[in-house]
Amino acid sequence: MSQNLETKMPALYIGHGAPLLLDDPVWTKQLKDLAKTIEQPKAILIVSAHWEAAPLMLGATDFGAPLIYDFGGFDPKYYNIQYKTPDSAALAQLVHSVLGDNQNAVDNKSRGLDHGAYVPLMTMYPDANIPVLQMSIPTHNPKELFKLGQRLAPLRDHGVLIVGSGFLTHGLPYLKEFRIEATPPAWSVDFDLWAQDAMARADLDTLMNYKELAPGMPYAHPTVEHLSPIFVTLGASSDANVAADVVIDGYWMGLAKTSIQVA
């Protein structure tokens, strides 16, 4: 995985949805269309809301590790999903090299991809022909996650697509109806518009203080793991003063599926 500046990849923050996303023709098309706008990556490093672990950990590097079906109450077909991607050992070595001694990462070779990783990637890259490595969320401190993204940014020069996977709003306990077309509650819309405005102004200080400043809190994020990956993505930007591009917006079961791309 040699350096090639011509293949520098963007970084993404995407909503991943439940496994039902795979049967949603609207959202799957949006994700497929997004993938078509990006040169095919040589490898993918993904940070999912569903793996919180400190110290920082890197998951399995070969497809021998089974997927994690970390959801319940769905059609049995979703528990037979397979997504066998190529060996990602070279990517793991590269990640270790860019993190350096100041941010040690522990290899967890038995930890397969969770649905926050494979559900969107199955839609974007269905051929499963790109090495994928998952990284844990080691903290929920936005500034520390931003610094982590900065350390990971050189991976983009090696053709690595950095993906934060979460949900811009994730107040599941406060949803009143569970339909894909459900009307989004006010707290979801308010937080979504506020966050999009902050990102359009590249106002990271405001965004990082979302707990104190954002409308819709704490309903939009009663727990924060689905927002945390966005700060890794923003940290991986080439220039933090340049606004992120919103590449997908709208709502899914009332939750904001706003997704961004940084150059």
C-alpha cells in the first residue's frame, strides 16, 4: 500500500441505520450514488458507533472473524448476512505507523465487523473486494477524537477511505413511531439543522460543544456514541477551516441521516 498522492481519498461520516437499511431503496441508492462519486479506495478504515473500547483497538484483519449481528428482533435473513472482505493486515500495519508511539492501538484479531460497519459498506461496495479494518471509539471527548482524526489523516494519501459511521440524531427512546417514513420529531430536526449550520461555517468549536449548545439535546443523543465518529472524520480533513459537504440528508424513522464528506 504505497503512497500515491493522486489517489488521496476524502473522509466520510455516514449514517448507517439498522439492517433494514439494506431494503430501503431510497437510502441504498443515496449510498451507492455517493460511492460512485469517489475513486475506489485501496482500503477502508471505519469507526462505528457500535464499538466503544479503550485503549484504542483495531479489529480482525481477515475474513475468518465472523460478523457481529448486534441487533435483535429483525427478520432471520439479517442474521445470515455475510461480507467477506480481503485481508487488511497491511492496512493495520499502516494505521499503527501513522499513530506512532503517542497513540498505541491494540490488535483485537477476533473482533469482526459490526452492523455499523458492514451494513453501509455492503450497500456502497457490494463486491466486498476492498480490505476493511474497523477501529474502536476510545473516548467520547470531541477534541480527542478530532486529534485522532488528524493522526489518521495521512492514510488518505495511501488511498485509504476513512469512514465514521453513526447517526446525526439517535434518540431511539423518544421515537413515537417506527416507520421509515415517520415524521421527524422537532428535537431531531432542530439538532440536524443546527449541526449542518455549524459545519457549513466550519465552526468546530460550536459543534464540539453540542451538549451545551445544540437544540434538541439530550433527546437527539441520550448517549453520544452515534455522533462521536463525526469528530474523527472532521479531524481527518485536509483543512479544518473548509466546510464539510453534506452528501446525504433527510430522515429515516425520524432520525437525521445527514452524511458529510471532507476533502
